[in-house]
Amino acid sequence: MTICAGLCALFLGGCGGSGETHLQKGMEAVARQEYRNALAELDGAIRDGEDKEQAYRGMGLAYMGQQEYAKALASFSKALGEAGIYPGETEYDINYYMAICYYKLGAYDEAIGRYDAITDLKPKEPRAWYLKGNMQLCLEDMEGAKESFEKAVAIRKNDYALYIDIYAALMQHGLGADAAAYLEMVDEADPKTVSDYDKGRLCFYRGEYTQAGNYLERAREYDSSNTELITLLGTCYKQQGQMDKAASVYQGFAEEHNNAQICNQLGLCYAESGDYEQALAAFRRGKEIRENNTCMQTLRYNEIACCEYLQDYEGAAALLQEYMEVYGKTEKLEKEYAFLTTR
């Protein structure tokens, strides 16, 4: 099963209506993860002389959605070529996306170059220093990573969420001793300055799921719209084998907030319990949510998987054909389609 990537920050908003430009239609298609349609509209925007920087940026996002990172980089480079003399938020934004593409391609040095481009002009940008440190870890440049992380926390000394993020990055690369130092900084902080949410994350990463769940339950009393909080809380219950309680957390949030990402988590929860009928219903409910739905591709994929588990091979094949028409074909998908159509 796949999980929702949660890429809301990548997309521009906008409402449908007559008289929309190609650029507006293209960005709305990107937000819906309809990448082929998006590319066609954005190509039209460029032909019609609309805002080329935004159009090429949108094409880059569409190619990222299709996991065609080299093409995405080419589009982002064209977008920067259309920028003005003085870089603004759009240009910083594009550099961040380019760094992600380089990371996906395994070009860690080039990703670091993008973050350097940001920090050269905005040296007090903690996110860029933190992400640069992640790339240095990928290159096994442990000293460089530590230096970047130290610069990040020097800018945001009381941002304990950042400390926990750095801990998670170091743990991912097997640097337990260095990681523990960041958790110690959180432990030594005045408890009044650490939110229940961050205390919950801290316990979660330590594998203390009961205590993490207690903090996260307290946190959601005054932060009930935090999707990541709900995702972690549900995971805490799943880790304790309380699948019904996890499903209840997700179900309640999905009903109150009409949230596609949590519908996906709810579907995964049911699927892990072997209840594919309920899982399918959750994924389809998520698909019906159009506003701020950045999980559409994931939901469609998981819907196909559920149909296959339920031995509805004809239905799965039809859905997979639609999926490939929207997101493109891969060798793996074509083999799966051949398997489904011969059942």
C-alpha cells in the first residue's frame, strides 16, 4: 500500500469558473494530480504568452507528480530563466523543488547547491540548513551535516520541533549517539516551553507509544485540525494493536474535517485489519473530496489494490486503465493490467 505524500504546499489555490486562463486550469489540474491534463494546459499558457515563470513552475510540479524528475528540473530551470533580476519567494520556492528533484535522482551534491543558493541570499533560513544537513547525511558527510544542523538550531533555538526532526534524520542514518543529543536538548528544556504535540512526537520516536498517545490526545484538545497529529495518534494506537481505536480517531477526524489524507489513513487501517470492504469505502470517500486533495493518486492506487484483494478483477482492471490514462504507464503497471485482464 502507498501512503499519502501530503504535498499541499506545492500547489496554488483557485476556484473553477468561466474565463479561466490556461495557467489557472493547469494549476488546478496539478492540485487534482491530473498531470497529463495539467501539462497540456500549461503548454497552452506558454503558447498564449501567460506568466511563463509560473507556467514552467507548474510543469515542473506536474513532472514531479509523474516522478519524471529530470524533466521537472528542466522546467524549473526554464522558470528561473523567466524570473526577474531580484529573487523573490517564487524563486526560493523553485529552488526548494529543484533540490527535491536532485535528491530523488540521487544527485545530492546538486541538491546541496540549491540549498546553498537559498542560504547565500537568506542565511537565516533554518529549513534550508536543515534540508542541506539531510543531503550531507546522504553523502556520509557527517561533520558537514552536524554543522548545517547546528546553524539551523542556532537560528531557531527554541524550535523543539526542529530538534526532533533532526533526531529523526540522524536516526535514519544510524547515528544514534548524535541523535540522542538532540532529544536530550528537548528533555532539558523547560517543559512549559515544549508543546504537548512535540512531547508526543518525542515519545513516538522513542517507541513509547502509550505515553505518546497520551500527549497527542491532550494536544488535539486545542489543535484539533492538525492532520499530522491525527496521523501520529492513529499510528500510536495501531502500534499498540488497538486498530479499532485508530480507526475511530481517523473516522472522527475525516467526518469533521472532510480530509482526504485521513480518509487514506483510515482505509489503510482497515486494510491492515483485513477489512477490505471498509477500506475500499474509505478510499472512495477520500476520492470524492476535491478541495485540497493532494492524495488523489494514492487513493486511486489503493482503491485498485482493494478491488484486487476483494477479487473484483474486472473492476480493478477498469480502474487501473483509468489510472494509467491520468498518471501514465509504467512497466510494472502494464504487467499488473495484463494480470488483471486475464483473471
